[in-house]
Amino acid sequence: MYSSSNPNGYNKYASEQLHHQGGPPTGIPVSSSTEPYFSTSQDQDTDSHSHPYSHSQVPPHLRPRAPVPWSSGLCDCFSDPKNCCITCWCPCITFGQIAEIVDKGSTSCGASGALYTLISCVTGCPCFYSCFYRSKMRQQYALEESPCNDCLLHCFCEFCALCQEYRHLQSRGFDMAIGWHGNIEERNREVAMTPVPPVVEQGMSRDK
């Protein structure tokens, strides 16, 4: 202990310690800004566990898919004359069929077509509703946003856009007339009817 008869000596010693440490003690270690930081092996192990994949080792199913072109052009409406006429006179039918497939059966063709008709009668701009389904369809199948923005395309080329979406779903094997659930039942029936070759056990084979 320091003697009370010489308090100046203690104050001098304390001031020298504070000057040497650069400030009062706070309980938190303070590193010098001039000292470089070196990561330890423990820090590297922690980083490797928190980031198991580098940019070059991302699994294929997690990588973003590159956009692919549509199966047909925007102006190829006459490649399917029947759908072209239906879309021209009753676009609600084509849109309802598209919406049921894109929504994977959560909404029926009739409900989507009726809502399309209601919006068309009230606002005169059903394109603001149908363009969202084009965007949703592009995300599902990684399609290009061409030749322009989805909203602009439906505003100025509503019928052509609906025909293009209809044809693309057809090219992917959907029967647009039977809806989502009908397509699922059809595919399940095809899988059930696929013949499976018998498996010959090794013990039943005859040696030549």
C-alpha cells in the first residue's frame, strides 16, 4: 500500500499507467489500430462451418436457372386457329384455363374466368389482372421476359399474350380442356399402366 504521507507519488504512478494504456480501464480489451488482425484456425473453422458452400460449390438445385425462350412467338396465334378464335371472342375462357394450370388447381377455370369478366366489365382493363399470371408462369418455368415487360405486353397485346401462354402450357404436355386435376389423373393413370419388367433373382438363374 502507498503511504498517505506521499499521495503525489501514487497520483504520478496512476497517471503514467493511464498514459501507457491510452485511457481508463474499462474491462474490454482494446487493440491498437496499427496492429494487423490475424485470423486463427478456430475462426477459420467457424467460417467453414457457417458457410459450407463457396460460390463455386453451390449445389445444382440451388443455382438460379437461366431464362429459356417461349415455345412459340408472340405473333404465332394462327398456329392454333381454334384457340385464336376463342381468345378473340371470349378471352375469359382462355385466361381461366391458363389460371387453373398456373395455380395448380387451387382456383378453377370458371372462377378465374368469371373474375376476369367482372374486372373487364367494371374497369375495362383486365390486363392488370392477367399480367400477374404471366409473371407467375415465367417464374415457374424460368421463361424470358420478352419482348417487353409483362404488364405492358398484356396492356397492348392482351389476346396475343394469352394465346402464347396457352400454347406454351400445351407444349409442356397439358391438356387445357380437362384442367389441372384432369391432367394429374391422366398422368397417374399412365404411370399405373406402365408395365414393369419382372425382376429375376440371382438364385433363380440357371448356369450355362
